[in-house]
Amino acid sequence: MKKVVFVLAGLILLGSLTACSFSEGSDGLSLYGGVVHNSDYTNQNNRYTFLHDMIPKDDDAYAIISMSEKTSIDGKVIPAFPTEKECYIHRLFATNNYLYVPRLIKASGTEVIDRINLKDFSVERVFEKTRIAEKIVFGLSFSFDQVEKDLGLHPDFVFSNDNDIFFSDYTKGIFKVMPDKTAKNIIADKIEHDVAYDGNYIFYVTVEGVLKQYEIKSSKTEILTDKTVTPYTLKVTKEDISFQSDGKKIVIKR
């Protein structure tokens, strides 16, 4: 098996980037009209578009993240940290100040989220969770269900306003990243399709097609309609919420 090396090698002068300000729209939502959706690509900010790819080289394969300036046709590779660990990159999430990189380190079965500062390309590990039960705490007992619920987190869609960081795991719900690099389950519903976020609320559709709204400040959840939502049709704006149900478009004013 080819070893996958996560490389963000420097092919660009840092000076040309650090001179730029990323303060405009620093909440990370301005580019998307104030709302981000898991059904859209959220891999760009006001200046760059970010992509990840696998580059074969000899007996290895390198996972890289490339960046393209929107006003230029030249693509560049982000300078950051190299690692010799085999990994797979999940979906990227970009704000004007940071790039969030969720990935699986295969050898250890560890899911991580790294946050790259786009001013100086420093890297911060904000989440780390193993999929494998590595330790048994002496004096404590855990049921199988407890262990299954706690382990195996798979961050798919990461979203943030650069203050709070959230991610969805479609089999376990939605989680908030905590300061100790763990994650707190704030929404336990199984979610396979639609998620939207506007900085104050998380909107999502359960596997049964129930549309719900979670208020971040109060931690309260509300069912917004008795209509069954067709998967991948949810669209949230600052003014309204729309979706398809039984072939009809439904619009709810916010």
C-alpha cells in the first residue's frame, strides 16, 4: 500500500501573503450570504479557493492542499507542516482568516481537525479523537453502547465563525469542539443530508425528514414544520427557509 504523506509544501513567498489583510468578513460567513450549507463547497474565502488532491510520487502518494488566488490563474501549494503519517483529508472549510482541515490519520485511527492561520500559515490542532479504544480507565466501567457512542467520531462537514467550531458526524449528530481538543455532542439526531449554519442557529434535517432548528446560545431545539423534507433541498437565507416536500416547494419566513 502506498504511504500517504500530508504535505503542505512551500511554493510561495510568505511575504506576499502576510502583507494582505484577512479582517474583512472575519466571521467566515460573509462570502456565503451569512449562511453556510453542507450541500455547498465551502472551500473558498474572499481571496482564495482551496482544493485537496493526491499526488503520486515513486512508491508514495502525497496529500496536498492547493490554493488559487481568484484574480490569478496561478495555483500555489500552501506552506505549512509536513508529516510522515498516512492520512486522508475530508472536506475543507475556509474563512477569511483560517482554513479548517479535517482528516483521518490512518495508522492510529485518529480523526483530527487542524486550523491553518492564513496570515502566517501556522497550524493549530483544534480537535483530536481516536476511533480505537486505546485506554481502559481503572475503577470505571463502560457499557458497549457508551463506548460505541463516544468513539468513532468522523468529522465530515466542519463549520465555524472562527470563535466556535462545529462539525457534523452523520451517524452521531453535530458536535462542538471544546478547548481540550475533544468534542461535545450538542445535537444527537442522526443526520445524513442537510445542515445549515448562520452563526446563531444550526438548521438540519433528520433521517426521517424532520426539519429542526438548534439555537446555539440557549441550546434549545425546535421543530420548524410538520412537512417531510426531501433530502438535499434545504436552503436557508437570512430571510427565509425553503425546501421541497412531496414535489412542492415550501417557504418559511424567519
